[in-house]
Amino acid sequence: MDRKMANRKLIRLSQLKNKLATENLEEINWVTFGVIVRKVTPQSANNGRTFSIWRLNDLRDLNEYVSLFLFGEVHKEHWKTDQGTV
């Protein structure tokens, strides 16, 4: 893990909104971790393609979360991932 995190800044999901407002994250090599705390049943878009929505949280503040939309190959490969997975 030390090797993977070398030269990267950890930003907690619960801090992400504030960091986006105060820092230019495009210029920073950063990483975050999240737990799937909620999954919405796969949906169909107007174009007929199926997608998934996951709610991710860092378990620090359950009121702060990020919604992650999975489309295309990512949806096909990961839509069965269990809630609770990191």
C-alpha cells in the first residue's frame, strides 16, 4: 500500500466537496476510498442502455456521500458488486 500511495494525497470522500471548492484537484495526484453503502437497481437510460448508481461513503460522516454512475463496460463488469464492498 505504501508503494501504491507514494506521491499521492489521500482525500476522504467526506472531504471531497470542500476540497473541490478550495483546491485544483486536477493538478494533484490524489486518491480516495469508499464503501458502497447503497446500490440502486440498474436503470435504463433514454437510449436504452443500462447503468447502475452506487452511493459511496467513507464511514466518517454518513450524511456525506458521492453518487457514482456506472455505464457501458464498467456497468457490465461491476453491477453485481455487493453493497459493503470497499
